[in-house]
Amino acid sequence: MNEFITIGQIVRGVGIRGELKVKPLTDDVNRYKKLKVVYVKSTPYRMLSCRFDETFVYIKLSGIDDRTQADALRDCYIEIDRVNAVDLEEGTYFIADIVGCKVFTDDSTEIGKVIEVNQFGAADVFTVSDGQKTVRFPFLKKMIVKVDVEAGIIVLKADVFAEVSVYED
């Protein structure tokens, strides 16, 4: 498992003092208020301030003092130590733990590895590739047989998977 959990992606710098506009990748944006240290490209930064609007989180980090430094971090991810991660409810998982898992159907067909998880509201959409073909599908409760992030395995009901999956051309 990864030692870090990703909680946001830097969109761009804001203003002249190095504030960062962050797209939150967490269910609870209020967690940002409790953070003292975050990591960007494995470098620790002290969190100096945090504010929100309807969509984004705006943070100020120690050592990022102007717009040029902030813009240099565009598209980088905000991460925290796993020990600072929130406790998950049963049946929920960190995206960082899902990415890289092998996906199988309950008839033992290997689909590939999870390469991306997108959060669109009603259901997360998994992108899975076997190196040749890429497939996307909503991760629905009715299709889950087993999720074992420790073993890196996800097993899905073959019939439901066939109904909801879309392969790229």
C-alpha cells in the first residue's frame, strides 16, 4: 500500500503570495482545516492557511511565497501521510488503494488493472486496462463480489459487468 493518500490536485497558483487553488479529491473537504503538514511530490510543506468556495480549496503552504512558485506545482497532487487519513466506513476504500488492483469477474476472467478512478457523483467510474484494451465501468454495489485491497484484487459479477462496461475502440 502507498504510504501517502492523495486528497487533492493543484489547479494553479492564485494571487501574488503563492496561494494554491486545489481540486479536492476527498469526500470531506473540511479535513483540510485539520491538516498541519501535506506533501507535494514527496516534499513536506507546513499548511499555513485554508479557505473554501463551492468547488475548490485554497491553501497557503510554507515556502511557496509567490505566484511563480505556486504555478510550478500546477497539476501536482496534495498528499498526506496514511496515519493522518480518516477512518473509512466498511465497504469504502481509498482511491490510492484501488488503483493498481487486478480486476476479475466471478467466472475467473481477468479484466486488467485499475489505472484510474473518476468521481462523477452517482458512482465512481473505474478505468481498467490489460495493456491492450481499456474498459470503463461504474463501480456499482450490485456488481461487487469481493474487494481485497490488501491482496490487490477486485472480483465483479460477470453478468452485471457485461451490462455496464464500455470498451474503448
